[in-house]
Amino acid sequence: MITLTAAGGVALVELGMALTPGPNMIHLASRAITQGRRAGLVSLSGTAVGFVCYLVAAAAGLSALFAAVPVAFTVVKLAGAAYLAYLAWEMLRPGGRSPFTPRHDLPPVSDARLFSMGLLTNLLNPKIALMYAALLPQFLDPQAGPPWAQLLQLGGVQIVVGIAVNAIIMLGAARVSGFLATRPRVMAAQRFTAGGLLGAFAVRTALSQGPATP
């Protein structure tokens, strides 16, 4: 069994990462604003399955694979950093958009499409890849049982926190969007803050060290 210290550490790390604007937040907020909360919840279900996929991969030895083949981790790391840098530029460039800017150009799509988009967005999210490949193994305790069992428990904590935070953001997206739409200066400040955070995370991702071995 994992300790409360390990569970609390993972919860705090995931809370900080979930509150940092990223692909999941942008996708869920955009869909909820465009198609309503139901569409956001369907997308969120795909996001949840994406978390489970990463959890299963981690328990099967994803971080050990990256440790054994450092170039694989480097490729994932740099690809993730480039993606985050692109998202930052999309917000910071002239005419860029906030995650909470109403997107009337997004056409309504089916539930199956919403689910698959939520799943794919999460699977391609560099923050989540790094969480499972590099961060969760840091909380493993040799005295607490098999690494795979600990990873399942730690991943469970991450999923609960991640889904809860994303759900709150998604459910409040329409209200936040309406509030910001009448306050352009606040919208601009939010956009530049979000873009700056994404840019900082891109740099930190690119400079991060290799994953620990479970």
C-alpha cells in the first residue's frame, strides 16, 4: 500500500499540472462553450479513458522502457515541449485566443467524435506522458510492495484529482466565458497569463531529466 505522503504528493503535483492551461483544458472548455455541458462531459469521459490508458502503460513498464531507451524519452519530451510551445504561441500571438474565448467556428460533432477527440487529446498531452513516465515513479517506495501495484494506486489518485479539476473547469467554462467576454482587459490578461504559463512549461519540459526507473 502506498503511504499518505506519496498519495498527497501525487495529488498536489496533479493539482498544479491540471490547473496549468494545457490541451485538455483548452479542448474541454472549447467544447463545453460551443456545444454545451453535455458535450463537455462526453469529451471528459474520453479524457478519463486516456488517463486509464497511461496508467495501464505505466504499470506495464512505460517508465522502465524510457529508462532503458533514453532516446525514446527524449523524443517524447521534445515533441511535448514543441506542442506546448505551439499552444503558447497560439495564445500569445496577435489575435490569439484564450481557452475561454467562445468558438463559434467549431461545428457540432457526434458523441462518438467528442469521446474520441477527448481520448486523443489526452493521449497526445505531453503533461500526462511526463506525469506517468517521469513523475509517478519518483513516489515509489521499495518497501511498499510491487512497483506495478503502487503505480496503479498512485495513478488512481492522479485520475481522481485530474478528472475532478477538469470537470470543474469544464462545467464553469460557459460562465467564465460570459464574464470575460464583457471584460476585454481581463480576457487579455488571462490569455497572456495562460500563454506565459504554457511557454514556461514548454521550456521546463524540454530541460527535464530522464525518468526514474520503477
